[in-house]
Amino acid sequence: MRRDVVLVPGLWMPSIAMALFRARLAKAGYATHLFVYRGRDAMEANVSLLEKFILERLGGRAAHFAGHSLGGTLILDTLCRHRELRAASVLLLGAPVRGCLAGRRLARHGFGRWMLGQSAARWQACEARWPRPEPLGVVAGTLPLGLGRALGALPGENDGVVRVEETRVEGTTARALVREGHSMLIVSPRVMRLAMRFFEQGSFA
């Protein structure tokens, strides 16, 4: 039976950043589909592009989804907005689904506003809810190593860019905290093991 996984990297992350994650999935027998987007574009535009990508690549098949950082937020927004898209499970890695304090701080500066572009609107504080029946897993990092700290201390547990509190989704099936920095979440062997377990079982246990 074919097993598909749609991968979406984080903001400003080149496609090569997901290479190790993708290779490990392929070795385990998964067919991977990498979605690349323009992080400076409005979230609504990228939601439409991801919807089109899913329909064209999967042809109605259910797939697992894994997104890092803004990529996870994009997956959540897309699948919540388009309930007709089929999913086997969804895994969010360090995804600031409830907004991002570090992102809002960056947007205060001219260069930061340019870097974020229209995506800056998604960094505003908001609620996050998963209304679908498919399993949703959330992995958050607790090692404060990331560029977000250069803009000031981040309150509470964080991965250096995203606060643990900002990754919380109402309706989450499984949640795991790992001692990793933000960028390391997609190369961590421990996170990879959690991902495999979640795709197979719908849980981290």
C-alpha cells in the first residue's frame, strides 16, 4: 500500500533543509512530496497554492503531513480551511500556530518587515484549533537556541524562535517536548523517531 507524506519547510528554509528528513522517510518506504512556497507572500495565497499542490500530487489519496515552523502553520491553516482534502495524520514541528512573539518583534524593524513581507500578519497572537478527526501531533523544542533570541529574551520554554505556548493547538491528539533548538527539529534523530511512530500509530507513545 502506497504511503504518502507531504513535507513543508519553515520560513526562509531552502528545500535542501528537509533533505535528511525526507531521506529517512523514503528509507522507511514513504513517498515524499516537498511543497516549496514564498514565505513573504500572504498566508492566504500560500494556502491556495498548497491546496492545489495536494490535489495535483495526490489525486484524492490521503497523505500524512509534516511541517516545520511556518510550514506547519501553513498545513494547519490549509487543512482547516479545506476539509475536503484527505489526510492520514498531521505533524507540526515547532509551528507557531498561535502567533510568534519573535516574529512580531522582527516586524517592528524596517528590514524585518521586508523579510517577513505579507506573512507578518500570521505572527499576530491568535487561537489555534484542530476541528478534524485525523490525528494531530505537535512537537515543540525546549532548547533556546535560535535567532529569535537576538531580538530579546523569550518568556517561558522555547526553542530560540518559537515559544512552547505558541505551538499549542486545541484538539491535539499527541504532544511531545524535546530538548532541541528550532532549526534542529528537522534533523534530530529523536524527532524523526517520533514522526515515524506518529505516522504509524497516530501517537507518540
